[in-house]
Amino acid sequence: IKSAYAQLYYVHRNERLAREILDLMTRLEKIAQVRYAGGLSAQQDAIRAQVEQTGMKAELIALENERRQLQARMNALLARSVDAPLAEPMQLRPLPTAERLGFAALAGRVRARKPQLFTEGARIHSAEKSRELAYKNRYPDFTFGVSPIQYQNAVKEWELMLELNLPLQQATRRAQERESEAMLSASRTRAAAASNQVLAELAEHLAGVDAARRSEALTASSLLPQADLTFRAALAGYENGKVDFATLLDAQRQIRQAKLSRIKAQVEAQVRLAEIERLLGEDL
């Protein structure tokens, strides 16, 4: 549910950004038409702006389709009707601090809570008991029994039974012992492999959260302001006839890509966080 919500948030913000770019391209088309009417630019500029608008409209159709699919998936996960209304995802939950996402502390919690590791531990315990039984077959087995024999209303006799099993088939016994040792070794190996796999997944998702956090910070503090300044300079240059329309379109694409990169980094961190919580079995 958390991953689906994050993906729905991404599509919703992408859709909103596409509409903003569509409005921007409409304004740019008007500027191109004014410059063309004044003989300051070619008609091709206005046509390219129209082509960009058509492309954005087609992208909006694809985003709307993806949003509906995600809403249906979310309703299915929530055991609701697939066409039940859903509120727009307005914001993502805050990420835990870096201290709370330390590998050492989370690794201990994963080992203590992961059901898969409990299963492997139970298999090791079972294999140890099987080995103990196999080694007990080295020694003779005594069975002693006493039972009364009743005649009418009185016990007049007693029956004594003594049974002795001697481990004479040594080859079979040794084979059983080797088998039990091999089964125990295999169980321990599977448990270690399962533990390493779970911890590797944890480390992978923690690295993903850290990378997404740093990428989002870099985009917000550096890339996005630079792209915005580039677009403003290109727009002013196009209005003054110092740059061509292709340069303006390229600057527009850069600022959109920067905004998408920031949203994508935020969503990637949320998806990674949900995977970490899945391994832990609890919220962070």
C-alpha cells in the first residue's frame, strides 16, 4: 500500500507538472506568433510550440491511464471497490532521520523479527534433534515391562518382560549418523544464506534511501535553481532575438527534467523505506 501510494503520488505530481508545461508552451506559442507577425522569427517556432503541446497532451493521456490503474490497485489492496473514490495524494510522509536508519541497529531488529529466519532456526533445531537420535543408536536399548494378570476379581500372577536391542548393524548406524550431520550442516547453511540474503536486501534499500535523499537535496539546492535561471535567461534572450526557439525549448525541458528528478528521488526514498519496513515488520 505504501509503495502504491508513493507511485500514485509520483504520477499525480507528474500530471500536474505536465499541465504546467502545457500552459507554458501555450504562452510560448503566443510569443512566437507575435514575433512571427513582427517578422522577428520564423513561422516554424510557432509550429514547434504547437507540436510540443500535442506531445504534452498525449503524455497527459498516458499519465491519466496510469493514474487510474494505480487507483484501482490501491482500492484492491484496501479491499474496496475498484472504482471507489480516492483523495489526491497531496504529500509524502517524512523520512526517518539518518540515525534511525543505521544498518547495525536495523540488522538486529530484522534478525529478531523476520519470520523466514524463524523458520530456518526451527529447521536447525529439528536437525539437531535428529542427530541426537541417530547418535543414541550407538548404545543398547533396554525395554522393561511389568504387567499384572487378573483371574476373576484377584491378581494372582505377574508378567515380566525384558527386551534388549543391540546395535549390530554398524554400517547402517554410521550412515544414519553421517546423514544427520549432513542434514544439520545443510540446515545451518540455509539459515546463514537466508540471513545474508535478508541483510543484503536491508543494506541495498538503506543505500537506496541514502542515495535518493542526497539526490533530492542536490536537485533542490543546485540543479533546479540552475535550470530555472537557464530558462529565464533563454526566455529573455528569445524575446530579444538573441537565442533561437530551440534553445528556449531545451531550457524548458531541462527545468521539467529537474523537477521530475526531484519528485522521482522523493518517491524512490519512500519505496525503499516501505521495503525496509516490510523486512522489519513494523513502521519506522
